[in-house]
Amino acid sequence: MKKKNQTSSKSKYYLVGLSLFCILLMVLSLFYDKAAAPFNGIASVTIIPMQKGINQVGTWLGDISDNFDTLQEVRKENKALQTKVDELITENNNLQEEKYELERLQALYKLDQNYADYEKTGAHVISKDSGNWFSTFTIDKGSRDGIKVDMNVMAGSGLVGIVTKVAPTWSTVRSIIDDSSNVSGMTLTSSDRCMVRGDLSLINEGKIRFEEMENNENKVQVGDQIVTSHISDKYLQGILIGYISEISVDSNNLTRSGYITPVVDFKNLQEVLVITTTKADLTGKDEKGK
């Protein structure tokens, strides 16, 4: 950059010097018109065309210098604009993140209102086991916050799972999609009971399985809600698990089974609600159950 500025300055000095030389010749030609007649003839053939050429070169160099200055200004403006664009992109990303967080918190608030009979506390998911799904994960609240084993955990529109391990500042949650999970459920319309089995191979298809529903005269159909059953020893009654997506009569003709579409997004969990009362607290039971 410095070399280009020096070249531009030298060109300007050359131009000024040649211009002064030409002016001097013109002044001399005015005072010595007759004596310099032969010289004027030579000047008209050599100096004047050279002067025109020098003027054109000077104009060209001046344009280059102006263009260079303009280019520098444009580069500065572009740099300032790029900085502004980067700031706006960052601001937009932050606003989007805040928007999604607000939507999640609004969903939790609505969930809290839907189950207003239960005392709850919010918690953030801070880690999970390997894999795409939140089959088991850790939250940022523990015994110091009143969390206990077997407390029910919710998110989205319903049941996530249950607390299985508690430390002073964190707790482990096993979700209902985990292979080891079994939840006693029932249809909301007819109260027909069933067993909801966790199966990570099925959740890839967006569904979980239910079994052991009695094949009776009660009409159970696609779209019916499955909620936690009143006979479960660990899960509180009436928490929504999902909607029936498929149902069929088993080969023994005594029971029905099928699939449920869960109401929780088990691939994206960031905040949860923990119900701070266990089923044992309500029933006075301490034994292990479903």
C-alpha cells in the first residue's frame, strides 16, 4: 500500500514540473515572439503535442489516484458493513435461541397448568447417554433441591420418565422409551389397562409399544389417549403418554396390542418438570412396583 502511494506522489511531481516548464515556454514565446519564431515552429511540432500528451497522462494518473482513493474508501465501507452484518447475524441467532427457549418454557407452563394438582420444579438437562435419543439423562437438580428417586418427570405435553438415581446436585432420569422401562397405562376414554414397553428400536419410527390390553366389548381406536394408570406403584395417575397409532387383536383373541405416538420429543429435551411428590408419598407405600 505504501509503495503505491509513493508512486502516485512521484507522478504528481513529474506532472507539476512538466506543466511549469511548458508555462515558461509559453511566457517566453509572448515576449520574444519575433526572435523566437523559429523556436515557435519547432514548439508547435514538438512541445505542444508533448504537452497535450503529458496532460492526458496527467489526467489518467489523476484518475487512477482518485480511483485508488475511492477503492480504499469502498474497502473501508465494505469492512464496516461486514462487521455490521456479522453483528446482526449474531443478534438474530440470539433472538432465535431466545424465541425457542420462550416456546419451550411456555409449553412447560401450559403443562404445569394442565397438572396443577401436582407440585413441580423445573430442571435443565445437562447430559445424556450416547445415542440420538434421551433414553437416560441427567438433570441439574438433586437431593438438595428436594428431588427423590421415583419422582415422575414431564416435558412437552406429558410423561418423560422417572428419577432413578439422586445425588446432592444432580439426578438421573430413565425415560419411558428406554429398553428397561415398563409403564402401567390405560385408555382415557374406556380405562382399559395396558402395559407400555420401552423399545429404542421402535422410537426410531416415532412410536412405542403397548401390550396386554383386554380384548373386551369396549371400543378402543386409533387416536385414543393413553395415560398412566391408577394401579401403577411408581407413576402418578392420569399423565398423558401418547396417542394410539395402531391397534390389533392378539392371536390368543384375549388381548390387544399396538403402538403409541408419544407426546414428548425424546430427541430434543432441554428442560423438564419434576413432580416433587412420589406415588409412594400419596399412597403411603414404600414397596417397589411398576
